[in-house]
Amino acid sequence: MSEQELSYEAATARLEEIIKRLDSAEAGLRETLDLCREGRSLVERCAAELEAVGKGLEELRLDELVARLANGADGADPAR
């Protein structure tokens, strides 16, 4: 399975495996380089996934606000 096919949860689990391997100090120079490259790619992928989810949540909140305003409920709790 390629990194692009991994779920967010699988990608973070793989990152944990990479970190454990690097922390063990058993990886050779070439393996360390390969693990660092893979880890960087996974971190970028996870960050993009988190950003996309965050944007989706913002859109949901905006949709809820528009719906409340359209229904005349704009006097609701301003802290929301």
C-alpha cells in the first residue's frame, strides 16, 4: 500500500514505527536516510489531512451560522 492510500490513523502508526526504529539506533546510515524521507512524507500527508478536516469543520460552523441567521436566531449565544 502506498503512502497516499494510507488512512490518517495508519500513517500516524507508521510514523510511530519509524520513530521507534530511529530511536533504537540500530538503523544504518542508508536506512536512516530512507526512514527520514518516508517520515517527512507521512508528516506532510497527515498535516494536509488535518488541514482539510479543519476546513471542513469551519465550513460546517459557517453553514450552521447562516442557517441560524436565516431562521432569525441571530440573538443566540455570541460565544459560539
